Amino acid sequence: MATIAFKTLDHLDAAGKKVLLRADLNVPVRDRQITDATRILRLLPTIQELAQKGAKVIVVSHFDRPRGQRVPALSLGPIADALGDALGRPVTFVDDCIGPAAQKAVDSMQNGDVVVLENTRFYPGEEQNDPELAKAFAALADCYVNDAFSAAHRAHASTEGVARLLPSFAGRLMETELNALNIALENPERPVGAIVGGSKISTKLDLIGNLLEKVDMLIIGGAMANTFLAAQGVDVGRSLQEADMHDTARAIMAKAHDRGCEIVLPVDAVTATDFQADVPTRIVPVSAIPTDAMMLDVGPETVKLICTKIATLKTLVWNGPLGAFEITPFDAATNAVAREVARLTDAGVLKSVAGGGDTVSALRHAGVEGHISYISSAGGAFLEWLEGKTLPGIMALENIFERALPI
Ligand code: 3PG
Ligand code: MG
């Protein structure tokens, strides 16, 4: 989506204001434990700034997918506790996100207080973007701050509807995410390249189509590369691939050629007959994949090729691992390329922006998390941005901007 103008916390005179802060507290949880607190930690600067300026900070968020039902196991209560721990100060949790209980809690807030309201998706109107629910959110506050970039692809009452009813601002995390995407794709320093991995072309068609228009080089890895190779007549053995996407893959190659976007495909592969940890593997050129084997990672020659190519870039966007990185040794190429991206980033010669789905876990697994210019906290929203789609949560911020500042 194109760059948009939006108001930030710099434009908000927060002192004494009731601020409805849309966060994304949808953190991964296993056995009641938060397995990755990144989204909580990234939210802290906005909450701290608002509280310090004397706002009453009313945090709303969805959690998981209760589908309009009050599901006790999906209460935001435990996440609110974790947020309080991260902030190092108590936050009040309210077991409803609208209505008398929420109103009562807000009425008793002092400047600088933080409350967290219950899961917005306990109401069916949230996902339906019900105007009545949006009004009920708006009734609690004087203004709205959206810091949930990772939920901005959803046109829901707490991400979109309410932004049309209150003066609205982007929080610091939202601002950082938008700036990073702007640097990576909308106004990048060229040459700009993208690494796109993952398993299926069919789920990334829009993304590749949009990237082709914007980048100078597209490096394709993961099982998706198998489909591109097979479409060119390479025998990929038993590798995962989408036979019905060959025409599409060829059309993508042709379009890239017309646009002067270089496509980089694997030249060798790590193959095995079973997809299991530490099975015997064979490294072969892509022209010699055994008929009974599967490509599970790109090979060392491909890693060298990719590293050479990346060294020519000034900006890199990364979405999707190069191999089946969850299982050793098929994480080797992703790890090696990640380390090179980190090295170039640390050296100040490459701006690197990564995000979406498995990418963050792959980069964390490679141990380079702190050495990438920006790693998005978003999954689906990051992908939809790469697809060139308009994100409703962000558009709503922009519209308010135009309405609030008549020329
Ligand atoms: C996410 O984790 O992608 C966001 O929190 C949005 O959640 P959703 O995919 O359930 O809408
Ligand atoms: Mg999602």
C-alpha cells in the first residue's frame, strides 16, 4: 500500500485524556505460558509515553479467535498480568471491554493509570465491525491510539470502526512498523531485493506479483522454488511442489524478465528420502535430484550465490525461510544467509526488513534477531502489505488525519 500521512503521539496532547489504545496482545501461548512476549515488549514505549504524559491509558485487544463467544480460556487477564510485569507497575484488568464494568473502571482512573479491558472478540460485533460496538468503545475515551499494526489488516470495530469516531493517532510501534515498510518497499534505497521462501506459490502469488513491480531482485527459496524449477523442466524428484502452478510460475518469470527484475533460483539442493531430523542427506545440483528424494533445503552453492547477490543490494525484504528450517540439518541455508544479512546490516551497507509468519522464528533460530534493521511484529498484516493491499486499520487513521486537519 502506498505511503500515507497519519498523526502520531507527537500530535496528541495526552495530559488528562482518556486514551483508548488498540494493542495487539495476541501473543503465542502454550500450556498457559507466553512463549514469545515480543508484542508485549514492543508495546511498552507507547504505554510508558502516554502514562508519563498523564493520559489514562485504556488498553483494548483481541486474543486468539473466540468467535464472538465469552471463552474463559481466552481471557486477556493473564496477558494483562504479564503486561503489568513488563511495565513494572500494576495494571487493572476489567472483565469486559465495553459497558458498565468498563465505564466504572475508566471513571475511577487517575492520570497515568493503565487498565486492560477484556478480549474484544468476545463480542461478535468486533469482527463484524459493528458500528454499535465501535460506538461503545468510543464512549469510553477522548481519543484513540492504534498501536496494533499486526491487526491492521482486519476491519474490526476496535481497529477500524472506532478510528472513525474519535480523533485518532498512530502509536510508536505502529509508526515504527510503517516507517520500516516505507524504507523497505515504498521508498527504498536501490538496488532493493526480496527473499521469498515458504512452501506454496499459490498462497504467495499476490505477494510475488506486487514485489515484482517494486524490487530489482527476487530470491526464491523454500518449496516454492521447487515449483519454479519444475516449471522450467527440472526433475525435482519427490520434492513438494505445485504441479498446477507451472504456468503461473512461467508467467511470473516472464513478467520479471520484462520488468528487469532478476530472479534468483536455487542451483543445488540438500536432499533426503525422508523428512526427519538428522536423516542421511545428499547435496546435489538441481539438475541431478534423485527421483526418490526430496529437496529440503537449498544447497551450499546456492547459499554462496545468494550471499553474492545480497552483497549488491542496499535494501532487502525477507519473508519466508529457504528450507525446512524447523528440522536439522535443513536449517543450514537459512542460518547461513541470515548471518550474512546480519553481517551486512551491522556493517551499515544493507537495510534489512523481515516479517511474516515463520520468518521471525527462522531469524531467531539463526541467532540474528538483534542484527536485522527491523523485524516486524506482524504476520498476516506484513504479508498483506507486501501484497500491496490496503490495510483498513491504517486507512482509518489516514482518513481521520484528513478530517482533523482541513486545509
Ligand atoms: C495476528 O496474530 O496475526 C494478529 O493478532 C491478527 O490475528 P488474527 O489472524 O486472528 O486476525
Ligand atoms: Mg493471523
